[in-house]
Amino acid sequence: MSLKNTNSLIPNDYGIGKVKDFVDIKIKILELLKLQAMTMKEIGVALRKERTDICWYLAPLRENNQVRFTKLRRCSISNRNGVMEFTANPDLFEQDNQLKLF
């Protein structure tokens, strides 16, 4: 008989090592983006991860406003035009022109 902790936020089959790796990669992405604005493909090449994996790491950072979109440009790796560039440098964040309601 196995007991499962149903209150845990981490599934039982999802090892603690994987959670630590997820956090470590998010920290590396933040460090990279503080130094230079990059596309997801450029981040992936720098960290030796697939671009599709970078999406999973970047999403929570964007939701917490730690990383923001800066502009569309040509990617230096894929040479595709109109690719989103991201930064974690607050000096490069666009200023919100919307009036504060509260």
C-alpha cells in the first residue's frame, strides 16, 4: 500500500532534482537577459536547450514581470524576421503610458 501526499504542489513522479533544474535554468535565463536582450532561440543556443523548452521557462518570468518583451527584430541564429526580443534589464523596459486608476 502506497501513500500519496495529495496536498503536495509537486507531483509524486516529478523528482526534486527536476524542480531544482527548472529553477536553475530560470535563474540562468534571468542572468543572460540582464546582460543583453535576446530572442528565445538565442537563449536556447546559449544554454544548450531547445527554443520550445525556453518557452516554458520564460512564461512564469513574464507573468511575474521579471522579463519583458522589448521589440521585434531579426534573430541572429535562425535569421527569421519579426522575432520577439526579451530583456530582464529594468532600464530597457518600456514605460507604461496608461494612466493609473488607483
